[in-house]
Amino acid sequence: MITTPDQPTTVVIEGDAPLPTPTVGVVGGPPRIYLDFVGVLPQAANVIAQGDPWIRRVRIAQHSQDPLVTRVVIDLLRPTAHNINAPSPDRVVISVGGEGPRPAVTPTPVRSPGRGSGPAPVPPLPPAPAPSAADKSPTRPPSPKEPASRSDVQPPPPASSSYVKTVTALVARFEQQRPLLMSIDTRGEQAAVSLQVAANEINSIVRSLGEIRPSRALAPTHDRLLQACTLAVQAIQARMEAVAAGNPTLEWNAASAAAGALLLLDRVRNDLGLTKERHPDA
């Protein structure tokens, strides 16, 4: 996966059966591209892209159990354009950066369990636009399922809502763990004591969430927040186990879970209309 600066780097995701159409997203701080495959199990190790001008590493891990989702994360050295297509039903190709000829591909296999003949071939995905200067500033990551037309987006619930008031306080507590989760995502150093304290705090948030019932309209937001908490605890536990066992694979799993928790937390903030103006400490 080593190229010159004027050439794209190509990552190939290959399955042993037809792959479902992935959900694709781009996240900043640090910049990365992720692809979620529903009903697919990972079957490959992470890849360090030493010397590559565009990619720092590629991480592959099971993102959730129910539903079963495998997430492939391409960590970038800087925001850059990319292109995704599916040349065959069992292969997805991602080209990152550069404008010259593509180098030889590096397979990244995943396994699609018990799918029989599998789903229909994956259609080509549209190329992502090159990032503008505004894209490089820290922003809340976009939802991969966000409607194309903003007119279809429902306004956030009233701040006076009892549920919103209660959950806003819980989200603020969760936000206090953001620096630690970002450190896990980037494989920074954390003290064992701080990891355990964070796990206890997030488990406390989960217990509080279990005591309140959202309206039907806010049930998806409630579920997202619970899933974010679950991924955060998984990230912390995997990180503690990785440190104790010196296992780099667990470190990558912890990083993937932490990235997913932060992504869902930002989705919840969007759902509730919790802007930085309303929450300067967030």
C-alpha cells in the first residue's frame, strides 16, 4: 500500500461470498473513512500502511453483535478525496488520494456467514467529493443515513421536554469521557485507574437510561445513546485487556469500538439539538 504522493492508494475489501452494500461515512478528528457491512464477520488482521502518503492504517473489527456488523476503518494522514466502487459482488475497492495511476491492490478479506448465494451484486458507489477548506475544521460527523434533502429532517424536540432535560444531563456526563475515548481511538496512553472510573461512570449512565422511557419519536435516539454507551464500555474493557495482555489486536478492537461510540454520541447530540452554543462545556 505504498505510493508516491501523486498516486492513489487502493484498498480492496474481499469476501468469500457476495458482500452487502456497505454504509460509508467520513469522520474528522482524526480523519478516517469507515465502511459498515451488515451480516458479515471479519477474517483479516489490521494493516499498518508504513510509508504511505495517504493512509496511516486499516482497521477491521466486529462493530456490533446484534445486528452483526463488521466495520472497516481507513485511518488517513490528512483529509483527502476518495473513490469507492464494487467491480464484483464479492469485492469493494477504495482509492484514496492522488491523481496518477493506481498501484497494486492489497486484499482485505471479510467473511459473509451463512448467506447461501448471497445478496445481489453491490452497485458502484459514487465518488466522494474532494474536501474543502471548511471540511478540515472540526465538525460533527455526518450521519450515513441522513436524508439527501434537509427539508425532510425533523426539527429537534423542544428543550422543555422532560425526557430531553433528563437525557441532556446524561449526555453531558457522557461527554466528559470523550477525551478518554478519543485517546483510545488513537491508541494513546491511559491509566488503568482512569479507565475503570470511566467504565463505572458509563455503566451508571446506562442504569439511569434504563429508568426512563422515551416517546415513540425519541426511541431511536434513546437506543443510539444506549448503543454508544455499550460500545464505550467495550472499548474501555478491550483497552484494559490489551494493556494487561500486550495484545495489539485488542488495541485495534478497542479503537474501533471507541470510534463507533463517539460517532453515535454525535448522532444523539444532533437528534437532541445539543449545539455547542447550548452546551459550551461539551
